[in-house]
Amino acid sequence: MDRFEKKFLLTLLTLLTLPTPLPLLSLFLLLVLAASPLQAAEKPPGLIDRLLDALGREKMPRLVVQEKPPAEGPAPAAPPAATAPTAPRASSGPPRPAGPELARNFLPVYDLDRGGPAAEETGKSPPLLPFFAPASIEAAHRGVYALVVMIPDSARDAARAYALARAAQDAASAQKPEWYAANAFVFVPQFLAPEDIAARAAAWPDKGAALLRWAGGGWIYGAGSSVSPAAAAFPAPRGVSSFAALDFALLALARKSIFPDLERVVVAGAGAGGDFVQRYAALGIAPDILASDGLRVRFVVANAWSYLYLDKTRAAPLEAGAFTGAREPVFAEPEADACPQAQLYPYGLEALPPYGRKQGKHAIRLRYDSRAVIYLAGSEANRPLADSAPGACARLLQGRALAGRARLYFAHLRRLYGADAMSRAQRLYMIPGAGAAAAAQIWQSPCGLSALFGDGSCNQKSEIRGQ
């Protein structure tokens, strides 16, 4: 037995004797590091490179942009040009009957938190995540200092999200050249629904069987993907969490072989995209790996429809949804029979999805105050929301309007972690004049531009920062 085998076994025995189990990804990562010797004379590769290189040798497909030409029927529309993004629509209403515009770039996704034989051993192709981006992710891009990942709204219109992000990038470059916003790389993943793929099945050689899809909007909260009718195209039948898909995308993009000068990663979203980002900030695994490799990770949550509360209290009484910030609300635990859904995920920490259960609610609660999160909400998003969908009472317990929900949630965090802790890591900015459906206005505001492409600061009177 050589010294590397001894080191591997010693690390394994150490992990098995820990009082609490580690997540599978963390266990795998530590074993990879223990088993991979470094040459003293060479500059050590980054942590992310080592992890993904280990996967690549055994299980992971090549990380390339795949262009799938249509076999028959009309081709999906091309993505917006990198230098001239399409003009955003006026609002982010429900998707058109034809469905959202489909991206033409695809990232093969390997679920890092799941074992299994390699794709070449099973004859099954990895599932594909469509995305919009200004350039290939196969070649190296020097001089890129920031990766901005924009999550679409519930309409799954990634083309619009990409256009909004590029328009904000142009504005930031013109107004604040010292931010080097032009040196940011914008990446927009597209989380499709089964009906999006079915409507264009004839345009794909495999009828779209390899494309990841999530039913019922489950992607917003980290649900597992649906299994396509041609399940043989997938590595495993239980699907891939949308959060795990983003984990893989972030680790793949953050490699030094692609962005050698990368310094920070920003994950942002508005509306339902804000819901996604806030839950991913709480549950996401990849951000810890990125941070351990020296990358700063920031989350930007804009006009979220609801939030993940980290204890069982809510502002009381229910009318506190009209809270304006003039005084601190009173929090109390609501009666269980009044709204059983209030404590269940995605509104509370009970009944976490499989992706979150691996970490546990206590670890999630302990870690959240260390996440760098910026909350943006329209100051005019005060109209009470009519809500009769399942879980409506859980959302109403968080407030009756989007602006009030943002303020109440930040008050909840200050109460839970203390104003000093919130002041160091998280901030809430109210965007003057912006309403509920004002993603473009929020991203184009000084606070929005700074959150996406600057240092995240915002010197405006409507700032609430841990006080």
C-alpha cells in the first residue's frame, strides 16, 4: 500500500467517525482531494478544477456548447445576439400559447450529488440544460472578472431574462466604467416545462427527450426534473433537482480553464426567479465550493413572491402585511390549524425536498446569515395580491403585497440573527417608483445595477441595512 492509498483510507476513517454525517457531495469532494496528489514544483490547480477533472475522467461528459440542428419542422428561434440583445417586453405575464423562446445552447448536466455508472458505460446520454450566453463556454475567456447568472421568471422566458441582463450590463458600462461591467459574462439557464418541449418536439432529432424539464413550476423551488417519455436518455429515472443543475452549471463555468480571471459570481432573479434565488441562497451546495476556491458569491433577490422563513414565527397579526418599516412588527408562531402549509417548504423548513434534506434544516439556518444576499423590492408594489392557489395562506402570512413581504422578511432576519449580522452580509433596498411587474425598472435602477455589476452598495434613502 503506497502513501496515497494510506492517505485515502485515513481520510475515509476520519470522516466515518464524525458525529454528524456530511452531505454526499462534501464527502466525495474530500475523498477526491485526499486521493489526488499534487506536484510540489507545479502551481496547484483550483479546487473546482480538481473536482471537475476527477469527474471528467470517470463520469462527466465534455463541457461543450452543443448545437442541435433540427431534423424536421421549423427551427427554434436563435438567441439574442451578444452585442445587441432583444428589447425586453413590457411585463412578465403568463407565457404565450406557443411557449417561451427556446435556447439553442445546451449544457450536459451531471448530478454531482448522485453516484452511478458513467454515461458511456450505460449507453445513456446525460440530460441537457438549455441556456443563453454571449459566447461559447468551451474556450477560455481571459479578462472576465464576474459571472452573472440570471434566473428567468415563472414564464420560463430565458430570452427575456437574458435581454434584461444585457441591457443592464450596457447601462452599468456606460454609467460606471470603473465597475468593468463589460468584462462580465452573462449566463441564463432555461428551466423548461414538458409542454414547452412537446410543442417543438418535431424540431429536435430525439424529439427533445434529452432536455431537462420540470412539471408544474417545481423548478422554482428545487424539485426534481420529470422523466421524459424516452427515459433511456436519462442517467437515472428520479430526475435532477433544478438546484443540482445550477450547482453543476456554476462549477462548470467557474473553472480556471474557462474564466482564469474570475473573481465573483452573482446569482440573480426577479419574481419567481427571485423565489428561486432566495431558496438557492439557503440550500445551494455549490456556493460553498466556489467560496472555498476564493470566489465571492452574491445573491440578488428582486420582487420575490414569497420567502423561505427560517423559524416558525410570522408577523402578527395578519394585517402586518401592510408593514411599511416605520416600526418593527411583532412576530409570533401562528396557530397550526390556521395554515398547516406555513411551516412546510418552500415557506418554512419542514418537509424539505431531497436536495435540502441532505443538509438538514439546522445547517441551513446556521449558514444563511453568512450568505451575501441583496433584496430588491419595488416601493410601489403595495397592491394586495389576489391568491387562491394552493399554499395561498402561507404566502398571505408573509404579507399581502410584495413590498410588505420583503420588509417583513428582512425584519424576520434581523430578529433571528441580529441587526449587526445582517448589516455585514445582507441588505434590503426599496426601488422608488417600481411596482410588482417591474423587473426592467429594478435592474436598471442604481441599486439594481450595483447589485448585478458593481460592489452591491446603494446610497439611496430607501435603503434598509440591518438597522
